[in-house]
Amino acid sequence: MINFIFGYLGIPQDIYDATIKSISSKNNNSFQTKGVPLRAGESKIERSHCVKLLEKISESICKKEPPSQKSNTGIAIIYVDKNGEKNEVIYDYFFPSTLIAKVTWSPCHGNKSEINQSKNTLAKLLLDTSNCARHALLTLHKEVTECANRTPLLLPYRNFHSKKFHAFLEEVQNELSAAPSNSSHENLVKILKKEINSFESHHPMQAPIGRGRKKYYADEKGIEFKSPGSTPHGLLRSQDETHDTTCFMNGYRRLGAPYNPAFHYDCTKQGSTLDGHLYYCHGNDKISVRGDPHVNIAPNDNFRI
């Protein structure tokens, strides 16, 4: 069983406390709430709000989970947008480590009764979306733990070269988080499998050549991502390196669902040594790398020879 932390962005300061209190009182202690409100004069969510929210979430996680341990905390960010549009600032900061969901709501400027009704509507929307996110995270957690060697969800976000991969992750997120809160686990699994099948129509698992028995994914550059089976050794061996908070968020979670941080892929290219340039888990420049004979690449793009 996993715990949950849900972070909220875009709630106006003047109703923030009451809204969070309403959500907390009605969630039956099924998740922990964190948030950063929009202060007076602020009209949109900025990167600074995301930074503050991640600091709050990270602090809460560190109190429960030392960084050397596997995580059992699922995380979702739920934001308010008056037009229900995708917020690129939030996506740039939190995706794909964190599940992101939105609610469409704008403040009411009518009489007192109408204003109160509008506030209650927002609290209900956020609570309903939170419950949907919780069910989505349970489904995703099961997939990335019990099916880690087989699922495409854990492929490295930057180093798996594909025109379809990023859109696939976003579609999985949107479809699962938008499913009705009373959806059965079986129905959510069907949604997930439908998206996986769609992705695999473009990137089918490849049959091994020679003595290898495990199928693997290959990207558009011919790099082969072979799961490690029972011998993972990913991010947990990289604790002495200098990583930022987003490295660890990505190194422990995919779409908010915790996975084994030691998981990685043994990567070769077209059946031979991988010799080329890869992104690291932080920084924007590619690094020259040559496998010996393969390169270990984790879902968060941390790699080692």
C-alpha cells in the first residue's frame, strides 16, 4: 500500500485556507495536502510557485523516507485554471515525475451567496479530482512495480528517442486522472493497457537475437532498452553525486507513482556497443558515452557504464 501527497496550485489566497480545510476534512485521511496559493495581485501560476510547492512536498517526504530507501509515496499536482488549459510552467517543472491534473474554475464576483457557492464548487472539484488521482496512482504503481520489466512507462524520458513517447505518457496521465472516481481498478487497467497497446503499435517489443530470451524496446535511433530482470542497480548507487531535487523526483516516481529506484535498462545499439551522446538526469547538454559493453540508463536518465 502506498501513501499519497497532493499538491495544489492556483487557489486564490483569500479562500485557500478554507478550501484546503474542506478537502482535508472530507478525504478520510486518504491523502496529505500541500499547496501554494495565488496571492493578491498574482493572476497566474509561475515557476516560483512550483519551486515552493516542491520544497514543501520534498520536506514532507524526507521526514518519512530517507533518500536511500525505496519510496512508497504517490504524488499528484492539481491546479486550477479558469479556462481548463494545459499549464506549460507546471508541466515543465513536474512532468513526468508527477501526476498532473487540472480543474476548471474561475472566481465568482456575485452576491455573498453566489460567492460561497462558487467556493464550495471549487472545493468539491478539487476533492473529486484528488480522488480520481488517487485511483490513477494506485493503478500506475501496480504497473511500474509488478510489470517494471515489461512496461514502457519507465523508459528514459529524454534518452528514449521517439515522436510518440512523451505524448504517450501524457495521454496515460490524462486518461487515468480523468476517469470517474468510482471507476473500478479493472476499468483503469483497461484504459492503461489501451494506451500501452497504442504506443507499442509504434514501438513493438523486439525479439532477442541469439541467446537472449527477454524482449526489449528500441527507439528511433536503434538504441535497445533491455530491462535488468532481477539485478537492478540504478539511482541508489548514485547518492554521492550532485543531483537536484527534480533528479530524485524523477528517480523515484513516474507519473507520480513510486517505482524501484534501482531499476535501469542495459542499453546497446543495434545489437552492439552503444557509442554516442546521451542526456544526463540534470543539465541540458549531451555527454559522450561508450558502453562496456552496454550503458545502464535509469528512467530518470541517470546513466553509468
